[in-house]
Amino acid sequence: MAADLHASFIAASVAVTLTLALRPVGALLFGWIADRYGRRIPLMIDLACFSVLELATAFSPNLTVFIVLRALYGIAMGGEWGLGAALAMEALPAQRRGLFSGMLQEGYACGYLLASLVFATLFTHIGWRGMFVIGTLPALLIFFIRRNVPESPAWLHGQAERIAQAPHLLLRVFKARWPLFVYCIFFLAGMNFMSHGTQDPYVSAFLDGQHRLSPGLAGTINIIANVGAIAGGIFFGAFSQRIGRRRTIIACCVLALAIIPLWAFSNTIALLAIGGFLMQFMIQGAWGVIPAHLNEISPPELRGTFPGFTYQFGNLLASGTLTIEAVLASHTFRTPAGQPDFAVAMAVFAAVACVFAGLMALLGYFVVPEQRERTFMP
């Protein structure tokens, strides 16, 4: 894509940075609407917005237009996670929330897996523009939600009170609970550093660029990694129901640290695939806990806003991940042949991110009690 738009890899990576950086705007906007008017309708509107912008991206004539469209897409994309997580978690019994939290979060990995399949089989025929056209398919979920998904019972129970308090509710709760907001933002920054640091440069820069694998082979390895992500998210999400959310996240961070050498420095196809599988099993294992954990510690009157906003604000802090890794590989770590060394850059970045995320999860014990048995009905 960068070559087609006559730009460098680092310049094109700014689009990823802006997409992530503007997601808190969407989370705050759509979250506020969801706390006032319900989860279901705002979610459908949000899906329509980011699908239209995804389609428009396919017709970008130059890098500037591409970056602007991805920035707007970031706003629309920012609303989806919080609305979907609140709608799902509020409808589930507390004793099964861990399992379904993992299943919900790994919808992300399922999408990534499908994108990898498309990349492996169709990219050479449809190019990057065709990839963005296919990326509009989530718009079909609007019809499913309209027909089959009821409004959140927890939101309906407190509907009148939320509408009456809406104009001042966000500021009032933030003023009273600002340490919780600040903590969760930095905690989610660590989580996003882990996920984006191990995923964003993995195919294009590491497998394709450094190892010179074909799109089909690089896509296949990424598919294997995402199978690991799905399995890890569901397994550790369910496991967190037994040992606790934070203990599970810390364990995943420690295990991911141990896997970094295999993941980053393997030189055979088989070991690269095993390393990718195990790394994403642990990284997304930690993420599988997040939907349940954030909704459980959220102020109940802001459950539509708080999880998505803190998640996406953490994304804002981590939005420069791909650019940072590209700069590290290009200017700090280079191969003996003088080429950018993404293996070392990714390994160093992932190690720091895992330590930081694990420490933030540990700090949470001193900020807010874990509440995995919490009921969401008043």
C-alpha cells in the first residue's frame, strides 16, 4: 500500500497511529449515547459508520486522503467495543461471564483470522483496495442485531434515571472516581502495547519483509497465530472465573515473556508458526479477561461509556506502537546486512510491554477490588 501511494513504510504507519489515537473520541461519543439511549441502536449506527468509511478507504487517491479516512474510521471504530461488551456482559449470569468474555473478545481474533485467510488467498488478485472492500462485510451484522438482539435488561431497568441524569452524569462520576479512570487507562495502555506490539508489524514487516515469505505463507502463519489467540482467549477467560481476573492476566504476561525468544528469533517455518501460536495464545489469553473485568469494575451508571473509553484511551497511549517499532528496527536495531531488524525491535518492545501490563494488573489490587461475582441488575 505504501509503495502504491508513493510513501515510505514509516509514513504510511501514521494511518495506523491515527486510527488508534482517535478511537477514544468514538468511545466517549457512542458510549455517552449508549448510556442515555440504550446499547442496541447506537451499536447499529456505529457499525454502519465504520463500514461506510472502510469502503471509502478503498478508493483513496493518495496517502493524505487515506490517512484522513483512517482517522475518521478510528472515531467510528472506537465506539464498537464498549457498546458490544456492555450489551453482552449485561445479559449474562455472573458465573458464566468469564467464559463468554473470552468468546466475545476473541471475536477480534476471529476477524483477524478471516482477514488472514483473505490475505493468503485473495491479496495477490484483489490488492489492498480489494481488502478494504471486503472489510465492509461487518455492516451485515446490523440486520442481525435489529432482528435478533434485544436491548440490555440492565440498561432498561435504570432507563429513566439515566436519561434524567445524562447531562451531568459523566462529569459527576469522573470527579468522584477519577483514580479508577486513570488507572484503567494506563492498564489498558499496557494491554494494547502487548497486542499491537506483537501483531501490527508481524505479517507485513516481520514475516513478509524480514523473512521474505510469500503472502500465502505469511498469511498461513498468521492464521495459525490467530487460532492460538482464539483458543487462549476462551481458555483463560473461562479460567479467570476460577482463579480471578488479575491473576490470570499476570500469568499470561509472564508466560508471554518466556515465549518471546521462540516467537521472534526462530528461523524455520515450523518454529515461526509454533511461536506465533503460543505468543497469541498468551497475549489474547490476557485479553480474553478484559470485557468481563472492565464491566465488573465499571461504575454501573456509566457501563456504556467507561469500558470502551478507558480501553480506547489506552489505545491512544499505545497508538504509536507500529511507528515506534518501525523506527527501532530502522535506526536502532539492524541486521548484519544493514536491513531493519524487526525481530529484535519486536522482541524488545514485547518484553517491555508484558512487564508493564503485568505490573499494572498487580497495581489494580490497590485501586479497586476485583468483582467477578458482581451482578449488573440494580
